Amino acid sequence: MSDALTTRHTRRAFISGAGALVISLSTPASSSGQAPLTDGAMKRPSFTPSQLDSWLSIDEAGDVTCFFGKIDVAQGLDVAVRLIVAEELDVAFERIRVLMGNSATTINHGGATSDSGVREGGALMRITAAEARMLLLEMASRKLNSPVSSLRVSNGVVTVAADPSRAISYAELIGGRYFNAQLHWNKKFGRDLEVSGTAKPKPPSEYKIVGTPTVRTDISPKVMGKFEYVSDVRLPGMLHGRMVRPSIAGAVPVNVDESSLKEIAGARVVWIKNFLGVVAEKEWDAVRAAEALKVTWSDSNPGFPPQEKLHDHIRSSKVVKREYTSNVGSVEAAIKEAQAQKLRVVEAEYEWPFQSHASLGPACAVANATKDHVTIYTASQKPYDARIGIAELLGREMRDVTTIWIAGSGSYGRNDAGDCSADAAVLSNAVGKPVRVQYSRAEATAWDPKGSASIQRVRAAFDESGKVVAYDFMTKGFSLRDMPPWERKAANTLAGHLLGFKLEPIQAFGIPNDSYRFQHKRIGWETIPPLLDRASPLRTAHLRATASPMCHFASEQFTDELALVAQSDPVRFRLQYLTDPRDHELLKQTAEKFGWDDRIGPNPGQGGRELMRGRGVAVAQKEGTCVAVFVEVEVSKSTGRVRPVRYTVGHDCGLIINPRGLQQVLECQTVWATSRALCEEVTFDANMVTSRDWTTYPTIDMNLVPEKIDFVLINRPELPAAGAGEHAARVVAAALANAVFDATAVRIRSAPLSPERVKTALGRV
Amino acid sequence: MAKSYSISVDEVNRTLEVDDPNMPLLYVLRDELGMNNPRFGCGLGQCGACTVHIDGQPTRSCVTPLSAISSSKITTLAGIGSANAPHPLQSAWIVEEASQCGYCLNGFLMTGVALLKSSPSPTEMEIKTAVENIKCRCGTHLAVVRAIKRASQMMVGDVK
């Protein structure tokens, strides 16, 4: 590795170095004499997952482009992908770029979902990069007339180890041409897609690039005002559109007075069935027109229950579907037996509200529907699915629709972006011009798909020795997929609802994995009918971490409740029932870093104080990632305000690709989840959602953020790299609630832990 | 009836014709002048994503009508520094990785720049108070405070 060519290069150094290497090309071809003058195909092979070129290309300068089938919801995923590919290919990180989410140039690997970016997307890129490296080494072997085993690669230059003067670059081997190499593909798209090659990726013990703390590269253009979001797409002749929505949910337009827009030059109405919007040349005119338009709406009586009765409504609603995700032993019999023997049986019930994505930037999309083709610029997390849904929505063939993902405001699940791209498509299709739609604040908060409201009922029974022998967990709420979150059906968008497409809700709640072992264990969920089935502002879809925050808000509080009954410390009690050694190690290490001391029951001596201090913990494991979140809180007796003072977040996601990026992602999601736990609750009255802006849907601000967040990051190179985008967020609410109990000796089983709710609960005792 | 306006944006004089004198400055900058920042977040002056400086004062452009700013000097994010000559707060932001999506950062940066001008060594409490009415939904709040602190140290010469 002493050759100057194998050390880090600037582009110029690399190119000038490569020039000198041309000499080596004149060495005779391999002994077979059959090596072609150039490898690779000049013509692009078909764009299918089974072609290596669909995933990765190397240009004439030796720079690498990855065609990534997921998208980055502002977590710095591109950095992780670049590190993985840099490692496998032995090319400098700086020379790799990642293209994502363009249905014409990247394969549908599912978009962003369930923090699968590294776990699935990164794993796939590792396979394809390893395959490319193997093929490049085979080409180099022929060109250099030296066996593959004799070759080394550094920053895209292959050398004969014993004679570094014999060298050839990736650029010379394949630059600007195509591998035309087959991968094995399982013939599926989306998250089910799998490909495999014949190359073996590097063993983690050889990693030199993966694991290097690496800074994101998107911050600089963002702070210089140079970064282009989807809201910055401007097409020639583009109009601006806005939707017109009713003040009573379920109402549809019966009469529209277009003359009410006569003062606004160029503004016009698009009214198709129940779909109603306006377009204008200037955005401000579209905003004004949407407000000015006189509409007669149909009578509607959505009959939403009173906000304070929402959870009673859930309790009394008929069950549409019930499913058990775990059913070990015989829970009912064990609990009955414990009751008969007068042993301890503990029961509790918890409540979680509707929550909004309330993305900072209301969704924006630009659609250009021409006679022959439709192009949608969208920030949807599911651009590939959106293509399918929009084709159905407009009655076009899928091949005639292209979706191009461009970053928008941060999104954490199926937010309003999917609806906005469909609206823009319908408007553009109607007026025959490109249309940009950016939603209003009220559309982003009141009309986005909601995170489901639910209740959780938990029971457990102890035996004579004080051990938990039976555990029964049931969650009941609105389906997480009342409006399926994938946008691959027209009916999965508001536009589809308004245009009369057949609704196909999916009954699903799902339960996060449970980490504890009990002799008898039953875990299940029940879904109830939606409050309003079509075009509802309370329609439910995926919000980050889906079922986990509410289920763990219950289950991990209940674990503390059991620990107290068992007269055990919350950490000690968890260690008694956790089965996976990874959970044990993480919990112990994080407890130590936090400074947890073994103690039973609430923090003594807090009762008389105005500011009561407490500590809490919650743990979970899912899809290969273990988390342990510890928090210290301060609770104001007079105001009920809960302020997290500090967190210690323990995280084990197997192999860590970018420790620096991991820490950023964990810090941000901890704050984000704190907002959900302490502040966020969608309000509504009988007719409509009343959370419409930042006053009526408060979220976290500087006054509620912790003073610091510490981390325990366990790296396990022997395990696959699992996800990190939402796991800590799953248990933050539970850790906070446990800390509030520790501080106040009052158990609060309803989220959010808002000042009003906490103050009321404190006043009850 | 279109009326002609002349405004100074990032030290460049711009003339434009607008029908509605109530058009908020946000739409003037984005739609009339084709600028990519500030950004639309709420249209209510609640979130800060549209923040610009008007004569050096952080102002929410989404609720500031064009008619109110005729003779004023407007500075946007792109006008406070560039990749070649960044404002210390822009440099600190990159080092601290104080953004995820970055949609909110007009509010934090424009307010932070004004804070550092009036109070070069702000306390943590002063920083939090200055930016408490700016919304971020990614949870970058701690990094924002770190970035403003770092910029302050850079400006008083403690850190390069």
C-alpha cells in the first residue's frame, strides 16, 4: 500500500495518475488470449432488479453512482449507503453519490418504511457493490495478467500486490460502460425485493470505512440556502393550486360560485365529483382564491364523539378484527387460578390520543400531466407506490407515470405528502399544465392522516413466590391502516376518497415484540370501525414507529407497576424477565452510564416540593435493534409541567455503519418522541378536527428539551446492521411516564403527559 | 391594478409589479423573485420557517405585507454568507450537524444571527429564549443551541 496511487486522492490526482497507467494496458491479455479490448456493454441493459447496472454505475472518471430504491427522510441515510458501498468497492467515500426515489432510474425497494433504510437498503447495496468489485477484479486479472488473489484495490485502483507498478483503475475497466451482469432476483418489488450475487461481501473484521464517524454532506447547502426541496421545483408554465376543503368533515360541494373569484386574475376552479380545488398563476392568488371561493356544501354530520369520551368510544366500539401475536401457555386459566388462590393479580388500562404528523412544511408536490405522460415531483416516502396509485387515480397506464422523489420537510410516516401529490396530479390533469400544490398549515395538521388513538388493557398474575406467571396484553383502537399507508391504490389518498374510488381499509394494529419471558403470555390487538370512513380528517395511517409508542407506553409502565408490586427495582425487575443477553448487556451498561441506583418505589422526599425529581426507564427490542432509554424529569406541582432534565439512550443495532450519524438520529428522535409524549394530542369537536396550527397543536419547544442526552452505543460487527430511525422513539413516552411516577408517586396512564393532565392527576391524590 | 414596487433583497435592488399590496413578502420572494428561501411553514407567523431580516431585524415574511416594507433592506439566508464566506453561525451549523430536514433553519439561523449581533456571548437561557418561538419537528433543538454557542465562541475568538 505504499504506492501513491493507493492513498487518498483528489479527483485531479486520480485522473493524472490514471494517465500514467495506460502503459499497463499494453501488456498482453491473459493467457487465454480471449480478453476483449474493453469489458462491459456500451448499451444500457434492461432496467430490472436482476441487472447489476440497475443498482450501481461507474463513470469515466471512476465516480460511483448508486441507484437506491429507498429514500432518506432526512436521517443522513445517504451517508450510510456511501460508507457501505465505499467499503465494499474500495472507493473513497467522496466519490460515491446516491440517487433515490426516481421511478425511472431507481428500482422500487419500498421507499422509506420501518427504518429499513440501512437494514434492507444498505444490505442490498452491500451485495451489489461486492458483486461489482468481484467482476472488476476479474476484469483486472485478465488485463494485468495476474490472478485475482494477487490483486489489491485502493480507491478504485487495482494493483498487483507484489508489483504495484502494474495497476489499472475501475474507470479504465468499466468507466461509462455497463457490467451487463446478472444477479439472482426473487421477482418481487418493494420491501419484499431480494437480490443476490455470487460475490461474498467483506467480513466486518476487514472494515476500514464502515464505522468511521462521518459528517452529513447535506447541511452545508441547507445553511447556505442552496438546497432545493420539492417546494422549490418550478416548471415552465406552472400554475399554483390549492385545495378547498369543508369546515364539516364529510361535507361535499353541491354548488360552487366561480364568480366569487372574479377579483383574482386568472384564478379558476377545478371541480370533479367531490374534489374541489383552485389554480392560479401566482401562489398568493391561489391562496386567496381558495379562501374566497363561495361553496355550498352538503349537510354532513360526522358525529365525532366528544373529545373527552374518545376512549370510552373505543372501549364500547364493536371489534372489527382481533388477532393474537403471542399466545403461550393458558393465560386465562392461570389468572383464574391466581384469583382463586387469592394471589396478586394486577390490572391496568392506558390511553393514547390521535396524533398528527404536523410536518413543519405543509406537503408540497408538483405534477406535470400531459397527454402522453405524467411526471410527479413528490416528497412522499413511497414514491414508487405513489406512481401506481396516481396511474389508477388518473386512469393512465403505469408506464405513463413517473414519480421523482425530492426531499421535503421532514416526514415520519404517511404524512400529508401522499395526499398532496395525488391532488397535484388531478389538478394538472384537469388543466393540462404543470401544477404545484403546497398545502395550508390547516391541511398539514387538521387533514393529514392521523396516528391511531387506542387503549391498552394489561393484566398479570403472580405466584406464591412473587414471580409473574401470567401476562395478558390487549390493545384496542382504530386500525393503523384504516387508510393503507402505501399510496399504491387511488383510494389511499384524499383525492381518491373524493373521486369515489372504492375504499379498501386494512384491519391491522400490530404489536411490538415483547422482550420478557412469562410462563403464560398472551398478546393481541383489536381494531374498531373508523369514525368516518371517507375523506376523514381522522383517517388513520402510519405515524413513526406505528403501534410501538402506545403499546410500550402501556407495557413498559406496566412493567414498572409489576416491579413495585414485586417490591423490586425497575431495572432489577426487567433483568429478571428479559431473555436476550443483548438486552441484559445494554440495560446494565446504560443504567451505569445514567447513574441508576437500585431502589424500590417512588423517589423519597419529593412529596412536599414544588419541583419533584424522578427517574424512569423503558426498554424494547425489535427487528434486531435493542434500546434502553433512561430519563430524569422534573415535575412542577403547581403547573403539572413535566420537563425532562437529561436522557441516557442505550442503543444496540448490531453493526454500526456511522456512529456519528447514529448519535444524531437518536438525539433527534428522542426529542421528537418527547414531543409526542408530553405535548401532542389532536383535538376535535363533533364536526371537525380543531387542531389546525401550532397554537391548537402544540409541540415541543426549547423550554421542554432536555439539558443533555448521553448515549451508550454498542457496536456488534458480527451482527447485521439493523435499523436506528425510530427504535428509541418507541419507548420515550414510557420512560417519561415512569419517571413522573417516580417523582410524584402518581401513575398517569393517559398520554400526552400535558401540564393539564398531570396537574389534574396530582390534584386527585 | 398592478402596482410597481422596488425592494432591496440581499443587497440587490429588485423591481416588481404586484396586483395585491397585501401579498406577503414570503410570496414576493419565492414566487415573484424565484428565491428558494424563506420557506412556507404556516402563513400565521407561528413557526419561523419564513424568517428574513428587515433592516437587520428577524421578521416573519409570511405575515408581512409587501406594502409595509417598501424602503427597507431585506436579507435572506442566502444573503448572510456563502460557502466561500460563511457566517460563523453557518459554519457552526455544519460542524454541529444542527439540521435533519433543515426546513426550519431560516428561523433558527436568521434569529441566531441577529442574537449574536446584539449579544455576542449569549447564555444558554438567552439562546433558548431567542429561538423558543421557532418550530422544529425533527428534534434538532439541542444541536441548535450547541451551534449558536459554537458560533458565539468562534466570533469572540475562542474557537476557529
